[in-house]
Amino acid sequence: MQTPFPFSFPRFLPSATAAPLNRVPRAAVAVWGLALWLALVGNLPLWQRIDGMSGPLAHRVALIAGLGSLLTGAIAALLWLLAWPRVFRPVASGLLLVAGANSYFMWRYGVVMDPSMLASTLHTDTREVRDLLSWSLLSVLLFVAGPPLWALWRQPLVLRGGWHRAGRNAAGALAAFALLILAVLINFQGLASLMRNHKDLRYMANPLNSVYAAVRVAADRLPHQVRPLLPVGEDAALGASYARQARPPLLLLVIGETARAQNFGLDGYPRDTTPALARWQSRGELVNFSQVRSCGTNTLVSVPCLFSPLTRAQGGDQPPDRENLLDVLQRAGLAVLWLDNQAGCKGVCERVPHAYTNDHPVPLLCPGGECLDEAMLDGLDARLEALDPVRRARGVVLVMHQMGSHGPAYASRSPEGAKPFLPECRSNALPECSREELVNAYDNSIAYTDRFLDQSLRWLRTRAEQGRNDTGLVYVSDHGESLGENGLYLHGLPYALAPDQQTHVPMVAWFSTGLRERAGLSMDCLRTRSAEPLSHDHFFHTVLGLMDVKTRARQPALDALAPCAAAG
């Protein structure tokens, strides 16, 4: 006889046991069964984290029991709200798959899901997805989502609509809320202390973390889709230096990817990962800023924040609602070009000329469809010549967005023959590699960035020596990276919880003699002040000052170069 459950009871179960269960409404079994499974199995990384805390075993068990009951009630309440025909099974299946993916990334990399991470995930391209796929991910998905998916879809789940269903769902949701409240009341002191002292645990509540993140992302970003951007620097104009210039300025802004200061040779790393930059520095031509903090811990936050007129405290780390640095430079009359070897410019370059390396891949520099950063240097003179000649004659700001040290496939970020540190990790399952192999692979990517910046500097120096431009370069990474410290890998932790490795980033600057004289910059002064605290907050205002663009949007106090410029 067919059972009303989405699964069959084993034949060895006594009929007295099966009969009462079979009288339970199928929706109730599905909701509470899924809620219990997600709370217990879907949150194994959370239970493992609590079990690893100090304190008596009985206390840890009580915390797990209390938090487990709370999560069961919260998940059940959510599922009851979704228990409608043609809605429940697809949405429940999605939650199971999300829970499985969350479990994998929390377990494997220590990465948690918050609104910023979800927004970043939604902007991931196929290359990045391919780097994250592994048999380990598939096995965790099958373990967490497989059994309940099989049970959920094995037989039809009939849910009647109308007021009858609404009443049942309301009653079920009330029962779930009652369980949630009861769990809090029974162990309020313990749970309150746990959440107060371990704020990161709220981002591990799976899959509620993803539901919350999705609501926040939608609430934050949807309004910006219908509202026009606020204008910035409508009064932007070129300064006096342009009236007397012999050569137009050319400033190259290199936006690094996932480079952390801790592994940057110029920042005191014992291993020489930046030999070429060190040579430029030893000749007194390059300044290394050693105390720079990022605006975010992922590209989607940091890149728009870099180019925003707002500081992080003012909301620069939020979805952009206004124009950015490139708009101001272009409005002032300069030529602007964005070259991208990443998963896009995150909206920053939408209103200026831009190009992607994958649009016209260079065969030797784009093996397997993924381009090395040097591909951005190919045909660079021709790209500049193609810009508007009137704007180009005034000056050019060129932006290069690196692939840099993007993980977890660090080995793919440096070409064969340019890997000074071996053996290296060639797997995207980073915890399976030895510490030495992992660090070697990452350091090779930093060494390749050193090579890329060296070639960029040589190109700029040549143009300056030829009398074509007064040239300069500013390099800064978007955020850092965790390499297994405290069980954390990759990046993207909520900023308040992020370790130093994810927010302390490298930054260097080089200026030709002509650009230094034009801006009145003292290299001795810059070297003296190079260890002062800086952040992405300074980028917008520093570039405007360096390019002598006058606008009320520029705050001189946030211009990192202003104290060393003759005009201030």
C-alpha cells in the first residue's frame, strides 16, 4: 500500500510504530524532517566549532542542543511559510543544495556566507567557478543534500492550496516559533554569551545565513537598479599644470588581486618575492607604502570602494549609488581606459572605454582560455593610440585589473618557467596540500605580479624617455588572503572578523622625473612617510591630486601624496 510519506518505512518496523507516523500529515513530516536534517547535518561545521571551544563537555553539549533546537525551529518556520503547491519542493531543494555548498566552504576553507560574500558569489564568472569545483565539493553536496533530496522527490508531495493550507501553515509556523522561543528561554544565558563572544557564529547558521544574505543583497541593490547614479565632481576641471605642459601625463593604476602584504618582499617578507621591485626601490625610483588597509575583503566591495569618493566609514563599502573616480577624470577632459583580466570591473568602468583580455586572447599568454596578466601589456601602445585624440593629448589614466593571486588555483596565476618556489600546490583543495606547497604556489603568484609590474614600469619609463608622456604608476591590491592560518583559507570574511592577512595589502608608486616635477613631489619626503597608515579611502583623492584635477569632491586631507607636493 502506498504511504503518504515521500519515503517508505522499512518492512521490519512494527505496524504499531508505522501506523501512528503514517497518520501525520505529509507536509508536517516533510517540513520537520527537513528542518531537523538541515539543523543537524547541514550545520556540522558549526557544531564542530562549538565542540572545539574550551569549557566543560556538558556545557558544550548544552550549547549545541540549545542552538540546534533554535535552528530547527527557525528553519521549520521558514519552511512552513514556503509549504505551498509548486513552491515547497523546488525551494526546499534549493535550500538543501545551498546548505551543502555552505557546509563545504565552511569546512574546507573557513569561508562563511554574509551579504558581501553572497553578492560576490553572484558576480563570479565561469573561470572562478571552475577553479572551485572538486570531487570533495561533490561528495559534501551528496552527503548533505542527497538523502533528503531523494526522500523529497521519491513520491508526489500533495499540498492543497486555499485557506485550509494557509491555516495549517500558520499553525505549523507558530509551533516552530514556539520551539525557537522555548530553546532561547531554556538556555538564554549560555546562548547570549555564545553569540556575544563569538560573533562569527551567526554567519555559520546554515542555510539561514544565505537567506538573510539574499534578503540584504536584494534590499541593498535593487533600489540602485532604478535610481540614477548621483553625480560626482560636476565642477571637475584640469589644473594649471596642463596649460604649460610639454608632455601629457600618463598614469597607470594597477589594481592587484588577492595580494597580501605579509607575503610581499618589499614589506619585510623573509622570502624575496619582489626582486624586480626591490631593484627599482634601491635606485630611489619606487616608494613602497607598507601600512595600507583594504576597504573590503572581496573584489566586489573593494574595487568600487577604491574608486568611490566616500570613505569606508561613509559607506564606500556599500553598493555604489554615485559616480566614481573614472567619471570625474573623464569629465575633466582626460582619456580613460580600463583593461581587465578579471571577472569584470564591478560596475566601475561602465561609462568609460574598457576592454577584456578574453575578448582577443593572445595565444602564448592565454593558455586554456585563461590569460596571464602580461596579456594586458600586449599591443598597449596601439590601445592608447585608439583613444580619443583630443583627450589623449591632455592626458591618460590607464587602469589594469589583475588576475594576480586569485585562489584557490594559485598555480595557474604564474606561467611554467616563472615559478621560483617549488614544489607548489596544484590542487584547488588547499587543505590537502602541505603548508610548504601552498605557500610556494601563492608566493609564485606574487613573484609573477612582481614581473608584471616590472614590465609595466619599463614600458612607462620608455615612453617617458621618448618624450611622449610624463608617466607614473600606482599599484594597490584589492584585498588580502588567508593561507590556512587559524583554519582559514581564501578571503571574504565579514570585515569586522577578518584577520590581518585579508585586509593588510601592498601598495607601491613610481613616478618619472617629468611627473615628479609636474606635481612637485619630493621622493625623499615620500620615503620618509611611507610607513604611515593609509587605506583605500585615500585612493580617489590621491589620484585626483596627482593628475591635477580640481574639484570640490577631492579632500586634500585624504590625498596621500599632498604632504610631499610643493602645492600641497
